Amino acid sequence: MKSSVSLLGALASVVVGHGLVTDFWINGQHEQGFLLDYYYAKKNGGSVPDIAAWYAENLDIGFVAPNEYGTAAINCHKNASPGKLTKTAPAGGSMSFYWEAANKQPWPHAQGPILSYLAPCNGDCSKADPTKLAWVKIDAAGIDYATQRWASEDLIANNNTWTSQIPAGIAPGHYVFRHEIIALHAAGSANGAQNYPQCFNVQITGSGTAKPSGTLGTALYKADHPGILFNPYRTITSYAMPGPTLFKG
Ligand SMILES: *[C@@H]1O[C@H](CO)[C@@H](O)[C@H](O)[C@H]1NC(C)=O
């Protein structure tokens, strides 16, 4: 056990690069995620293809740190801008996300929760301003106390892929789907948690009526929340999930 922890620690320190969702699926139908190539294309004067995944600069240290929770970056990552397209997703359906880490390594951080949110765009999501989006938490998976297994470990075991359900009762409309890993391997120290948010435009169809109220990105998390400033290197008997109340539609 000790050696696998230190091996993960070593991997984590090598793979400090980016982490992003390069592929996603709506009810099993493949859709293009955001590729680092698009970032370089844009930087070199080229264009980003029309996709439903948001553009973001998941570079340098590749995550949003707690000292950036008060900034726009916490919404959809750094310098994010909406994808030009919107994909249709039925209420009650599933969305799956494939995470790629630097150099196409397996996702390196096995400790931490995985969360998903929806925010209505009140119009075309390709024109959404991330600082105005009000997020409703729809999925939050932490740790299984019996097995001490984090959601992130399940993601790694499932080929770096996570599936969330769109609540069946949510009202139809245009939404930004925000999917996020919070890595806790360094979270025992102040400002050590690592948030990896990724966004996608979806038009939710169906006959749901729920319009739960959401939370602005800058109000989602606090640096000193017990689920953010958190030492994972012990037997965990309780974990306080960060973020607003889960909507169970
Ligand atoms: C994991 O998922 C990726 C993206 O869909 C795919 O390219 C790859 O073949 C998968 N690997 C395995 C072992 O299933």
C-alpha cells in the first residue's frame, strides 16, 4: 500500500501538465471534446473547430487552485470561451467524459471527488458569459468509506472515463454542463487542492419542469472548506463534499 501511494506521488509530480476531456458521449454517442492541439492552433493564428466543448487554456500547471476560486477560471477553466455548437441530450440520459492527462498518461490523481453541474444559458450557450452562469450540482461522488476508494480511482479504473446522469426532471432548455475532478493529493496544505473543470453546451430535451436555482462559480467553493483543505493520507471516515446542495431531479 505504501509503495503504491508513493508511486502515485511520483507520477503526480512528473505529470504536472494539463488534464482535459478530449472525448465525450451523450447516451453513448461520441462527441468531440477539446484538444490541446486546438489551443496551439489558435495560438498560431489558426482556428478552433466548431464543437460543443468549451475552449480553455488547461496548460501550465493545468488546474484551478483554491486561491483562484474567486475568479472566472473556476467556471470552465482558464480563459475559457464557449464552444460554438450545442449537442442535444435527453433529460434522464447519460453523459460520459474521457479525461486525458499530459502525454496521454492515465489520470494521475487517484484521490478526490468528481462532480457535475448544469447551468441554464437563457439563450444560445455559444454566447454564454461564464461569470453569469448559475451552477446546479447534479452529480457528486466522493469516497466509499468501506473500501477507501475515491471516485477518481473509479474513473482511472474505467479507462479515465466518468458517467453522469442528466436529471430526468430538469426543464428542457440550453445548458452548460460543467464536469469537474477535484484532486486532493496535495490538499492537506493550504491552496493544495486542484480543480479541473470542463464545460460543454447541451440542449436538454424532455418534459421536466424543475428549474432549480444555481450558484455562481465564484461562490461554489471556499479554500478552507473541509472538503477542499483536506488531508487524504489517513483512513477516511467522513468527507464533506464541496459545493452547493445536490439536486436530485
Ligand atoms: C480508452 O478510451 C479512449 C477514448 O475513447 C480510447 O481511445 C481507448 O482505446 C480506450 N482504451 C481502452 C483500453 O479501452
